[in-house]
Amino acid sequence: MYNSDSKSTIKLPEPSLRRLPWYLAYIKLLQTKGEEYVSSTQIAKEIGVDSSKIAKDLSFINISGKTRVGYEINSLVAVLEEFLGFTSMHKAFIFGVGSLGAALMQDSGLSQYGLEVVAGFDVKPELAGTFINHIPVYPLSQFTQKQKELGVQIGILTVPIDKAQSATEEMIAGGIKAIWNFTPYRIRVPKHIVIQNTSIYAHLAVMFNRLNNIK
Amino acid sequence: MYNSDSKSTIKLPEPSLRRLPWYLAYIKLLQTKGEEYVSSTQIAKEIGVDSSKIAKDLSFINISGKTRVGYEINSLVAVLEEFLGFTSMHKAFIFGVGSLGAALMQDSGLSQYGLEVVAGFDVKPELAGTFINHIPVYPLSQFTQKQKELGVQIGILTVPIDKAQSATEEMIAGGIKAIWNFTPYRIRVPKHIVIQNTSIYAHLAVMFNRLNNIK
């Protein structure tokens, strides 16, 4: 039912891609309840996204619903998890083992979604040789060597703002292909580098502002 | 220069609001370098956002640049930090002290951005009475009582998917006004409740997908 060759050729629009994990979360919940089928109308009602949009999003991932009953839940979960990359393990390095970097190393939940943090790097000498949640921390100077050993594609950026751009350039020079940027700094990268910004502090600002408005 | 009365009446569009922390990060960097003035053109070049858009975003926050020299950096940093809510402390509870919840309790960086996590709640009996990063963890049954003592407005949601909606309802019933949802589940809330979704696993999926496309 699922043609894995197509995975690398489908260029799903980012908004669609970002909605897929919401659908997955909901149908996994139905799965634990022993449900067998789900329709896009049913997902729509729960998630608050238009059902035609859901059907279109799901049309990108080579699974088709049956008339009247909808999508077979077990297949949809399996296909979505594989499509989203949650079933295969992707190695990552963390750059900057400060408060947020160390917190992300603690979050073993990431591995359930296909991300395995294999090492952290930091410039602070006192961190070198330590372990956080069994993950080793190395001096930044050992990055190139560790990269040769481990061939990691993903770099998680949690350095201070003033080091964000220089760390990014070092990561790319060392062979990192995708950067997950947790800093509030807008790093610049060449076109062939994948970038994903998760500005949790920006989300915080939005929340504070909205909270002020309802008072 | 800054009229704090206006803070509660300005309804800044969310995309503008989300860009402000990027500007702040960059001008703070200039500040540490001893720069005195910055123009929207200069910010534009660094951040990759159109300069007219930047000028418009900044027009919402009661600060005006001077012809030729631009914005005075120290004032702009101060005004932005206050506008974004980073200078006053907002108390928050964490609901669900699993891997991600505990990691967020470890992230003392949040307090630098105005968020003070004052307690965590969990249903697991073995967590009750413990401390993470000096923050106490209580049984969920004590939420109403602790809420009466502490009057917290922000709830951080890090429970498992199947508990997301019920925990949300319990939070709102107990007086929580804003929910920072870290679960991939789309929770439903009444209109007067502020909600901010930070689906870090969805960002991960986008990154994996893009990485597959460049291979």
C-alpha cells in the first residue's frame, strides 16, 4: 500500500506536513480505544481542520480511504509514522549544552519520534567528559573527529545568540545537513541546508501578549 | 517614550509578534558589541525580512527611529523586552512531569524570558514530593488547592496524548487562563482561553521530510 520510493520525491507543502502529526496523534488515540476505521469528517470534527483539507493532506501519502467507512486506522498510523520519519532513527548532535541543550538531552521522548541525540558539544571545559542522560558531552574542538566516526546529519542549535551564526557555519563545514535552531537568532544557511526554527521563547512572547489582551 | 497603558490594547498580528523576538535577538547582539543605532535596513539585511515589514512591525510598539541613524539600540532593547513580556515574571504550572515536562523544568533559561515554573503536577504517585531543579512536583489532585495559593495563569501541557483534552479541561476549571501545549494533540478550548501550540515533534517531522528530499 505504501511505496517507499515515493518518500523522497514527494514535496509536501509545509503547512500540510505540520498538520499530519495532529492527525496521527488523534488516530493513535482512537487506536488505543480499539477503533478500526476513521473518516476525514471525524478527524475534522476533533481537530478543527476542514475535512476536505484533511482528505487532501492525506492524499499526499499514498493511502486511500474506503467509501463510507473511511481509513483503516492501523494502516493509517503505520503509514503516517513511516512517512513522518518517526519509525527510523536519525542521529543528531547538540551544539551548546547550556540549560536548554541539557534539557533536550534529558528528553528521551525525542527518540520515540525518530531522533537519537548521540552527543553534545560545548566550549566549556568543565562539561567535557560528562554525560547527560547517558549521552556524552565533548569539547567543540572534537566535533570534526566525532562527525567522521558517526556521520551525523542533524545538528540541534542551542548555543547563546552571539555564537549562533558561527556555530552554524562550523556545523555545516563539518557535514551537518539539517539544523534544528532553538535559538531566537535567525541564522543564515546555504540553500541546500535544511533548517527548522523552533523559537520557544517567541511562542512565550505571543502567549504573554495574548494574556495581556484578555485582562 | 513607552506608554505602558497601550500594552493591553494593542492587538498585534501574530506573524508580526513572532518576528519581534528575532529583531530583539539581533539588536541585543549589536548592543553587546557596543553599537548605538540600528536601522530597519540593517536588521533586514541580517534577518532576511523585508525592511518595510520590519518598520511596520516596530511601528506597533511606540518607538520611533531617527532619520538617517535609525533606532537607538538601548531604548529599542528595553521597549521590545517589556513589550514581549520578558521583563516581568509570569508564573506557570507544568502538567505532566514525564520526559518533556521534566526537561522544561530543567530549562532555567525560561526564567530569563519571563516564565517562572513554580510547580509540576503528575498522576504518578512516585513523583509526588520530589523536586526537579528545585521546583516541587505535586499529585494532580492538589492542583486546585495550589492554584488557590499561587494564582497561576499559565499552564504548560506535557501530558500523554490520551490525557491532553481531559487535563486541559481540568486546568481551565481550576482557573488557568493560558495553555502552552507541547503535546502533538490539538486540544479544544473556549474562546477566552489563550492557547499556544509548540509541537516540537511536528518540527522534527518537517525536518526529516526535507532531509529525505535533498538526498
